[in-house]
Amino acid sequence: EGELEEIVKVAVKVPVVRLKMGEVAEATTVVVLPVSIAAEGESGVGKVPMECKSEGGFGIVVADKGWDRWVVLPRWVPLLGIGSGVAVSFSNAKVLPWRVNRTYVNEPVLVVIDRKRKQVEFDDGFYLVAGSGGDDGGLKVEKGSILKETGVAETIGTVVIVVRPPNYEVDDQLSDEDWD
Amino acid sequence: EGELEEIVKVAVKVPVVRLKMGEVAEATTVVVLPVSIAAEGESGVGKVPMECKSEGGFGIVVADKGWDRWVVLPRWVPLLGIGSGVAVSFSNAKVLPWRVNRTYVNEPVLVVIDRKRKQVEFDDGFYLVAGSGGDDGGLKVEKGSILKETGVAETIGTVVIVVRPPNYEVDDQLSDEDWD
């Protein structure tokens, strides 16, 4: 099952990463993103600051407006060139259109999008779109090819990475030494 | 001179730390603090969110109000029990009442205060107070004993740590191997 998940991941061309405990530590720099709760739908995403700049020696994050919900993530490669990033917080992984296993589907996920890339560019890219009904404000992650078929050209933004929470229950978070 | 600085640091009982490049990486967790620009004075500090909680598996920071300026710091020990933290951003270190060397004094500093601890508790503690005139909105860091002598009982907050920016010019940021 784990192997199948790997294959699916490669096919979808969107990295799905599980945040490890203490992993914010791993990169030499971090990225601070405004968070939107999926339940607040498309308009919720629209209220988030458009631009966040890093300022001065302390890397102070300066947003173009005040915001009350933020997340710190390791500066993973897909986050490097992000134009206007938002981490959309979903209560579960049902929003993802690819096959996920049962544990995974019940975990919360952060879907990080770039709002500067609203156009459906790639068939195998993934995009956040406004649907109707369902949990999580009707927001959906949809594949580029499907959107093109249904004539959707503009989306809320391109999905750049999907983040799963740290797993506190399995021991793969710890090195062997911790158990000796 | 470096040694003298060390002695002064011990005497003042406020840790002064220089952020190392990539040091946000060093601790297993980080702390996200709202930033106030010193030039905006006491009222500027007063506008910053009072409470920031960490929520859920992703450690999303939820503030009691929107704010546009944030900094990520390693979760250093003095930041652990902080009640209502603000990083006050000073353009130079003249605000510090102890002797600092010439390079240091011209560098920006972040003075992190706890606004839940406004009372002057300790003679050898340091507190952020509103003065008048000068750069940086008239804000000053003052020693507890001095404040007691002049009858000041309440301050903007207790100073918990002073942060200096990473030094990009000196090689002490790099290990010896990097120069071999």
C-alpha cells in the first residue's frame, strides 16, 4: 500500500510531504505563510494577505495587511519561488482527488497554493477550485486535465505542495538510539 | 573587549544572543512573535496582538487579532514561558543601558518583552519603558533598580531576551572546515 501511494505521488506531480516532528529545524531557512481555513471557502482565501516580504537581518515577515493565522514551514523547494502563498487548512484529506489510504484521509492537510498562478497551465498540475457543498467550504483540489475538459481556465491557485501533520504515533519519527 | 562584554552580560541577567545564520534551524521548535517597530513608541507596542496560540498538528499560530509584521525565532529558553510576547525592533542598540562595543551599538536589535510582566520585580531585571525624545519612539530599556529609585512601578514589559542579527561579515558563522 505504501508503495502504491508512492507511485500515485509521482504521477500527480504535486509533492505530498509529511511534516516530521522538529522538521521546521531541518532547512536552514523557513517560510511563514498566512493560513486560511478551508471551511471559509473561496472568499476566506481571498481575504488573506497577497504579499509577504522578508525584511532586514532578522527576516521579519511583513505582510500587506494584518492577518491572525500563520504557519511556519521548512523552506521546501516547491515553496522557493512562490508568488503569493496561502496554506489552506483542511480538516481531512478528502479534498485530494487521488487515492489515499484510510489513515491519511482522516488526517488534516495543508494545501499550499500560489495565488499568482491562477491559470490552468498543466494537464498534470493540480489546482484549488471552488465547488459547491461538502465539507470544507466546497473547496476542491482538481487535476488540470479535468478542469480543461470542463472548460475551467481560472482557479483560486496552483497547488504547490500538500503537507500532512507530524505523526506522533509511529516510531519512525525517532532514531533507533532513542529506543535502545 | 569580548570578555568584558561577557561579564556585562552575566551581570545584567538578560541574555543577549546573536542569531546565527540558519539558527532558526537549531531548536526543534520555533516561536513566532508579532513585531512592533520601536519608532512607533509605546502606542505601537500596545497595538500588537496580546495573545498568540499554537493550534493543531501543524502548530498554526492563531493571534487574537490580525497583525502584519512577524518574526520567527528559535524557541530559546527565555521564550518558553512568555505570556504575551512582542519583539520590539530597534534600528540600533543605543537603547540598551549597558556598555556595548562600537559595532554592536550600530546594529539593529530585537528587544523581546513579555507584556504580562509589567511590574518592576527585580533590581537586576530589565524593563522596556516609555521615555521622551530620542530615536526609536522614546522607548528605553532600563534596569529594575534604577526604575525603583525613580518610583516607576509599572512598565511596558519585562525584557526576556535581546537578539542581535546574524553576522554576514565575520567568519565565525562558518566552521573551520569551510576555510580549509
